[in-house]
Amino acid sequence: MGVVYLAHQISLDRPAGLKILQENYANNPEFVVNFIKEARSAAKLNHPHIVQAYAVNEDEGVFYFAMEYIDDETMKAVLTRDKVIAIDKAVTII
């Protein structure tokens, strides 16, 4: 539904993840509402293993969700490499 980019938050001089809602979804009000709900839900959570939400907004038809940048391996990469995650490791991740 979106693509995440590494960005730089100029005001606080720090890296940030910037999730952009893909154009084909941005034209669908239901996807826009879900995108905003995702960001707002993340903003309500505060945990060391959950990225911190910074902002959600729209600029000239581009919807974005700015979040804490984590410099680590993605779950997609882990699953591609390992194919199956052992239960004890999955519990730790969750």
C-alpha cells in the first residue's frame, strides 16, 4: 500500500522513515482512511520494539506517514533468508 523511504527530518536533524501512500491507493478514500488510521494507531503506542510515529499528513495529493528510522534488517529480509522463523524467535519478535 505504501513505500518507505529513508528521509531526513531537518527540524530535528535526524533520520526518519517516510512511508508514502502509492498513487493508485491515494485516489481511493477507503485506503486513505486506513493509511491515516495506521499512523494514528502507531502514534498511540510507545514501546522500544515499535517505531515511533512522528506525523501523518498530505501535501499536494501525496499522503505520507513520517516515523522513527530503525537501521536494521527488515522482516521481509529475515523471511526471505530464513523462510521459517523458529517459535522462540517469533515470540521474541512479537
